Amino acid sequence: MNSAKKRHTRIRVFVEIVLFASLPALADLAIHGEVLYRDFYTTPYALVFPVLAIFYPFVPALLGALLSWAEGGVLLLWYCTSQGLEPTQYLPLASLYSLTAGIILALLAAFIRNRILVSQKHYIERYKKAVHRLVMLEKRIRLLERIHQVLENRVSSQKDSITLLHDRVKKLASLNLDEALTTLLDTIALFTGMETGEIWRLNEEQTQLIPASVYGWPSEAIQSATRKLDTTIEGYVFRNKQMFSVRMLLNSAEFDRFDSKKNILTLPIIINGKPWGVLNIQNLPFEQYSRYTESILEILLSLAEPYLRNIIEYENLQNQQDLDPITGYPLFSLLYKNLEDDMERARYEGGSVSLIIMEVTNFDELSEHIDRNQLRRLLFNVKELIDETKRIKTKAFHYKDDNQIALLVYGLDHDGASFFCLDILALLSGYTFEAEGQAYPVELILGFSTSGATVFAADSMIAEAEHLLSVQRL
């Protein structure tokens, strides 16, 4: 198409030049060479060159001028022959001045036209570059707008994810291990897209790993599932406290001896610096497998570690012999040991532990209507009510007297523990013990203390809490 357009343009220019160059000769024929002043006979022919040089390139203009001059020369010879004159007799020498002036004007016009064309070309190139830059800027703007939208969505989703993660982690604050592990797997599935996974822990004989909690498993596969410590990926991760990712199969031959068909990501669950169990992801969408997912899993396990540690320690307490045979709750001796361990951990790892002593001041009066052992059991129902209402899981222990129980609460500073005690008193105002269809009002006082800069030992915490109790008895 472009070549045809160029050919059409050339033909149009050729026709225009030929016609314009022939105008002086046609005019000359019309008047039969009779002009008033023969000195200006060549002027129309001389003007052809500069006029053509203004509108057309120099070479076509020159060819047009030569054509016009040739036509004029032919007519001149014809006139001279028909009249029997010599060309010098027909035209004076002064008429050649017009041709000379026409050539000079044509050169000047060609020079000016060339400068104008060069300037136009320069401005056109600048315009093209400006348009190109504008188009590129528009593309960049659109691209940046898309990037901005993606980042905005990512930030927005991260905010939502942080809120969701906070809510999920709070659900781990349970003293039920099965419930906590199920919540942990559900949270992992929510954040990573996990389709099948499980948590393994040592069996009672500590010879192999058994499922502690599963996600996406058929129920019939749970009972018989085990993993050996020396011949499985799970056992390797447990023994070495190192994460396994399927990408490691490409970088190391260390895992070739293991069957890794059911292991995409496997991470150790570390509690108190020791391996407690193993998290394994069997099935994961391809697009979800990345270093980002590995980081998410490590973050989730690190957030879950304090909660799992408290649950496991509480289970260990429940399994020890220092339990009250009537209520099933730990005795004061375990409270003291547990409080010392918690304060030592808070000193090195950060955080805080609060001791709250609850005392029923009308316990003796209540015992006249309710069996004393039943009263002791009812007292621990108060602990369950607090856990359910305040959504803060506490560890409960027997205290020194039958009318007292002790609670350990984590993550509260001194002011937080004070407000927590006020909330308990508000919650239990008007609280009653029921027995044989009768309701008996309960009178409670609280004493508390919190680990911190001024309290360094379990004895100090106990003494501070008992002091607050003694003040309220007055």
C-alpha cells in the first residue's frame, strides 16, 4: 500500500512539473512570440525554476526548468526560421539577465526550502519522540495504577489477615490439647490452602510418632497411622529439629533414602527448646507452595508455641500424683512449683504471670447447708465460669485452705490483673451455690500479684496476694 501511494505521488508531481514548465511555452504560442519588450522575453521561462524550487525538490525543479527552457528554445528557433532572423537578432543579449536572475533565485529558494524542510523534520522528530514518551508514560501510569491496586489489596488483605490471625490465635488459649491442635490445623489450612495435613507426636513408649491431630484425613486411616523415627521424613525432622521442604530434594541427596510422597512441608514443633511433635503438609495447591508459605508456617508455629506449652504443662500437672482426689485439681505444692517455673520463663523470654487467690468468706456458713466436699467442687465451677465468660484460660490450683483456690493468668500487667479482678467481682456479684433446690449466696474476696520489676520470686508473689486478702478481711 505504501509503495502504491509513493508511486501515485511521483506521477502527480511529474504531471504538475510538466504542466507548469509548459505554461510559458503555451503563452508564447498564444501570442506568436510577439512581446512588447524583447528584453523581458525570457522572464516567464526564467521564473519557472525559482517557482518550482519553492514547491519541489531541487532536481525535479531543475529538470522542469530545463524542459521549459528547451520548449522556449524550440519556439525561438521556429520564430527565427520563419522570419529569416538570427537568434541574436530576435533576442537581445539583455534578455539573458532574466535567466541568470532566475537561476540565482532558484538556488536561494532551494536553500530556504531545504532549511525549512530540515527544521520541519527536526520538529516532527521531536514531536514523534514526545508522543512516544507520552504513550510510554501512559503505559507506565496504567502499570503503576495496577501495581498500586495490587499493593493496596495486599495491604488490605494483610490487615484482614492480621485481624483473623489474632482471632485464631486467641482460640488456642485453651487447656484442651485436642481442641488447640485442631484449631492450629484449621488456621494453617486457612492461611496456606492446605488440603491434607497432620500433627505427629511421640507415643507413650516414645518409639514412634502417632497422629495427635489430622486435617482432611479419612477417619479409618487415623488408627493405624504411625511414623518411624529413623526411616521417615517426619522422624528426621523430629530428631534434627529442622524443617523439610520438597524443594530440598533437588538440592541434596540426603533425603533420597526416605519416602517423601506424603511430605510437601514438614516442620518441627519445638516446646521449651525440645522437639514435641511434627507438623506435616501432605497436599497443597501448587500455586500456594512458596517460601512465603514456609514463612507463614514458621510464624504460626512460633505464635502457637506458648499456648501449646501451657497446655502440655497443665496436662503434665494433671498426670502427676499431687492432685486432690475429690476435685481432680492440683494441690498447693504444684502451684508453688508451677509459679516458680513460669516466673523463670517470664524473666528470660518476656511476658508476665499473675497469681489470683479467691476466698469464700462465708464458707463455714455454707458448709452447714452443703457438704464440704461438694462445696470444694462448686468452688472450681467458678473458675470454669470465668474462663467461659472472660475468654481467658487460667490454670486452677487448690490453695492452703478449703475455701481458697488459686488461679494463674498470663499476659497481664499489674493494672491488667487489677481490672481483671474487678471484672471477676462484678461477674460474681449475686453468684450463688445451688444444692437440693436451694440457692445460697457466695461472698468472695480476691488477692492478686503480678510478676514484674519488683517481684522476683514465687514467695514474694504469694505474700503480696495474701496481704491483699488480709486487708479485705478486716
